[in-house]
Amino acid sequence: MLPAGGPKFKRRKAERPDEIVAAAFEIFSEKGFAAARLDDIAARAGVSKGAIYLYFATKEDIFRAVVEMGVAPNLGLIQDNIAAHQDSFPDLVRGAVGVLGQMLATTPIGGIVKMVIGESRNFPELARAWHDTLIRPALGAMTLAITAAQARGELRPGDPRQYALSLISPMLVGVIWRETFEPVGAEPFDIPALARQHAELWLRGMLVQPEPQP
């Protein structure tokens, strides 16, 4: 007969990398990369500091795991939806921007964005991992969608990559505002509402034929 708690221990051990990554996500968001200590991550995850080294050799490895396991799956869903979208381009934009705005508003990702921007000069691996795993694929997917819409005659001519960046930029500014200025008393922005409003403004400027009014 197995001792009580035996299967629980095995299940717990298997879950430890996920728990460490989730804890690191929070600690990096709260303290930044340089100030985050492995002791803090271990305490938040409920494991010993030595247990972290069973799964991750360095703090940079933990950050890469945060990007790949904690953020990339959410952005991957947006990319998949963009690639598979069969409806109108305005619906694609509204859906993608809505999901991204909600994710930025409800997860600790904003603190990670601020960390990458603030510390990438001293830790260039942070920016490299963020760009290669997240930014390049997401920007690339939207760039391809804009290129296809231009080829169909739906959108105005112009550099599709620059158009893609202009679509997502206000949300990033909203996150930076929240993480930098709201803690010192600045009036907050509703990031999902900001995303929706900008999507409508962007579409009005980009569509060759205005949408029919309801």
C-alpha cells in the first residue's frame, strides 16, 4: 500500500518548474531583474533555493522560461487566431487588439515589459529573448495580415510592418504609464478601453472603404 501523500509528492515534484516560473513571473514584475533574488523566487514558489537549480542553471534561464511558458502561450493564441481568421479584416483587428488589451490589463506582463525596457542595456539577453520569442512572431503575424488585406484592396498602401507597430503601440504606452506613473499618483487609463478606441481610430484611417454604419 502506498503511503499517504505518496502520489501527491510525485505530482508536486512534477509541477515544480511551473510553480517556479509562476513565482518568477511575479517577482520579476515586482522587483525587476537585477533586484530579483533566487531566494525570493524560491520563497514565493514554496521550494528551496537548491530546488531551483534542479531545473534552471541561471536567473537568465528562469527569465527565458517566464517568456516561453508564462507569456508566449497567450500571444501564441493571438497569432493563431490571426493566421486562421477568415472573416473581415476589421473583425480580426478588433479581436486581436481586444485579447491583447485584456491580457495586458489582467496579468503581471506590464511589469515585465517595464523591466525589459529598463534593464536591457545591462542584460541584453532579456531584450533578445523577449524580441525573438514574442515581439518578432506577433509583429510578423500582424504584418502578414495587413499585407494580405492590402493585396485584397481593403487597406491603404504603405509599409505594413510600420502599420502593425502603430496598431499595438498605444497599448504598450498604456502599460508603461500604468507601471511608471500610476504608482506615483497619475490618473490611470483603462487599457482594454484604450485598445478598443485606438483600434476603431486606426481602422478609420486605414480602410479604403469606410465600414457601413449600423
